[in-house]
Amino acid sequence: MSRSLLFAAFNEGVHRSMSGNHEAAVQSFDQVLAVDPRHFPALTAKASALKQLGRTAEALKGFQRAVELEPTAADPLREAALCQLELGEPEAAALLMERAVQLNPTPGYREAAAVEVYHLGNALLTQGRRPDKARYRLARQVFELALELSPAYVEAAKALADVWEHLGDPTQQEHYAQLATRLRPASS
């Protein structure tokens, strides 16, 4: 495949992914990767499409391969961390997220990552069957990571207070409820 055809296949994959046709996008990115297995943009785009398809374990492998190819790129680390959270591995996610924010230490990057993590915690508690203690414990770890990434994140503190209430620890519940109150800016 010539360089121009490789570029065209990649662009077709991007177009397909942006239009929501992630399965077809994966096929386009596979064409590129068959010719150039080290094509970083195709690798990360394919992993993103797989994640959109709910194929999180496969997406994780793609992001991990991208990290191997470009160890100084923060985004594949962040995406791998989000996959780990979706797969119920908060400890592994925290390590990956820590590396990502070390590579991109800007406050906006940390805050954006915290928001993504927070939304995953909410998804754990709101999707599917009614949450049990195990899901609340996992959500606790996810919300703690969000608060670690952005220590002034009021919503994460409030979510932790709620989770601790469901876990039956009034001391921790009160701690996070007070933290959320302290973090909330005073009304004018």
C-alpha cells in the first residue's frame, strides 16, 4: 500500500469513527496497521473505536501498545487508565493515570481526567442492576481517584459521601460531606 493509500485508509477510518460507524472504522484502521503496525495514530484511533463499541479489553491492549510505541504520550496512558476503570481495576488505573498527569501536568488536563473518572464512577452506580456493596466499593475507589486528580472537585466529594452512606460508614460519609461543603464556593 502506497503512502497516499495508507493516508486515505486512515482518513476513511477517522471519518467512519466520527460518523459513529466504529465497526467500519476498526476495519479501516486494521488496513493501515496491516501495512504499518507501528502507525501510532491508527493504533490509538482503533483503540478508541473499540472502546466506543464496548470492547474495552481489546481497546486496553491497543492503548497499551500505543504506550509502548510512544511512552511520552499522555493520552494513551489516560485512555488505558479509563479502560482499566471500566474493567474494574482501579489500582492499575490509578498508576496509569498518575503517569499520564506526570507527562501532561497542566491543571486543565488533570481536571478533564478527573471529570472522565467521575463520570465512570457514576456509570457504575446508575447503569444496569441496582448497585451492591461490591459496586459501591469500586465506585468509592473511582471517586477517590477523581478527587485525587482534582482535589477541589465538589461533585467527587459529594459522590464519596453518598457512597460511604451506602457502605454504612457514617464517619467517612460526614468527612466527605463536610469536605464538599468546604469546597463549595460561598454564595454571593
